[in-house]
Amino acid sequence: MPYTVGAADLLDFAAATTEAHGVPPADARLLADTLVTAELWGHPSHGMLRLPWYLSRIESGATAAVASPEIVTDNGAVLVVDGRDGLGQVLADRAVAWGVERARRHGISAVAVRDSGHFGTAAYFTRKAAEQGCVALLATNASPAMAPWGGREKRIGTNPWSIAAPGGRYGTVVMDIANTAVARGKIYHAQERGEPIPEGWAADADGVPTTDPRRAVEGLILPMAGHKGYAISFMFDVLAGVLTGSAFGSSVVGPYRPTGRSGVGHLLICVDIRSMADPAEFERRMEDLIEETKSTPVAPGTAEIFVPGEPEIRTAERLRTEGITVVDDTWASLARIADATVVPLPTPTPGSVPKSSPEELSA
């Protein structure tokens, strides 16, 4: 039976157990916040089920508990950083700080991070840049998940990317997608729930379409939009892997493997809105775009038009009140972490939250 936990309690638990693994308090809380935020947004695939993965990599030495990034080259607007196997969340957060500062100084900035790790949800970081007056694009590469178009062996990652911009009174608008039909974490989440995955998400190791998440994990995730998803993913590996000097293609190691250097690369591009337009005028124009979009007549069966990032904010508002549902397998993993670190598990709240809707599962 799933357990329902308050977001603040879950955050405290994740931060304390991460700190128990030698991660500095501020960095531990950052990692915890990225996981809990993903849960609040309705994306448990990027939430607490990943905490054991990250901690296992720290235990094995594959990920450094204390991030110590080193600047490789500094050309003012362009910064290249060696992450030295630090936590991807910590390195991405520092990239945002550098990127926003450089964009304010030069109008635009590019921060390349090599030899990092998986950073979770890209929108967590682009939102931060947007809240500071930038339009931001963040790309990262990932371990192999899809086959090149026409192939039957995985060689290319999901290589997700996010774009965020201030939306005036509507808050931040943000896109965050993998270039596969679905993020790999959603297949792991379905596996933990013992549920089939929708058709069109994945194929087994022989390239045969499957709805069995276990066979999908061992096989291939299908690209979004056919050959287009493959091409986009390939080119983002050029930006995040090849260009940054990090690993690329089949040499990238995923967070679910407890050993092996990750070699993930990130590329963050920030545009200071003030360098191109009056910020107030930009936000007015964004509001006009959002209002025009949301006023579109709805198709049968649709109650409301959403703009990118809006469903997550709605879900977070609800789950902050209802609590976060943790499925049995994830709870068991958290219990093992609690035993190992002597950090008490969060106390479940009375009652339970309904399982994620199909819309949330496929988001």
C-alpha cells in the first residue's frame, strides 16, 4: 500500500540521508529539493526513486560527495567547467549562477560543464534562470537509451533539454522534454508500480515493441516523432557531450548504475532579457502570447488549454496540501537508507492519495 508523506518531511529525510553520505549540508538540501520538487510536479519518475541511485554512486566513489568544479577556460561570456565527477544537481545549480551573472555582464552566456552526473529535472534549473530575468536553455546528455533510427542497439541517450522564460503575471513558462517517447525514469516508475507501459513507449532487446516495463528497461526507448526525435537527440549530444569535452554516445554512464564515471555533459545558454528588450515590455508580450494560447477553443474532451509548465504548478499546489504518495518499492528503498544512515523515516500522514492519473504518468 502506498505511503503518503508531507513534502517538507520528505525533503528533510532526503537531505539528512544525503548529508550522512558526506555531502555538505547545502548541497544535500539542494539534491533533496530537486527530488521533492519533481514529486510535487507530478513526476515521481524523477523523484524519490532516484535517491538510492545517487547515494549508491556516492558510496562507490563514482560520484564525489563534495563537488569541486574547476574552471577550464574563461572567455567572459563563455565558461567551460570540469565537474570532476560531482553531483549533477550541484554542478547545474552553480552553472545557473555563473550563467546568469555572465549574461547580465555580456548579454548572453554559455556555460559548458563536463564530467558531471545526472542532474534530475532540467526545468528545476532553467526556472531559476528565468526567475532572474533570463531566457535559458539547458541541454544535457544521458546514457544510451534509444537506437539510431533504423538500428536495434541502443547507442544514444534521451538527452533531455529545457527552455524557460518569465511569463509576467503567469509566472514562468518552461518546457522540459526528453527526445524519446518518454523519459526513462517513467518506465522505472511503471516497473515499481507493477503496471504496463503504454504502447509506443519502448521495445524489447530484440527491437520488438513491448508494454512490459521490465523488458523495456533491458531494451530500447523509442524516439519521439520517429526519426525527428533521434536527430534531435543526436544533435544535443553534440552540444552537451562533444562540444563540452565530456563523454558522449555509448560512453555515458547512467545514474542507475552504482559504479563507473558518469561523464555527463551539460550546456547552459542564458540570454539576459534586458540586452534585447525592455523587461516590462517582454513580459507584456509574453502575457499576450499566453492569453491568446489559452483562449483557443478546446477540442472535445478537453477542459482547459495549458501552457508549458502550468500543469506542474497546478499539481504542486494540490500535493502540498494532500502530501506526496510514495509507492511500496520506493518506500522499501527509503527504509533501507534509513536503517543504514540511522535517519528516521518520515511519518506517513493519515489516509492516502490516489495513484497518478494517466495524464501525469505520461507527462
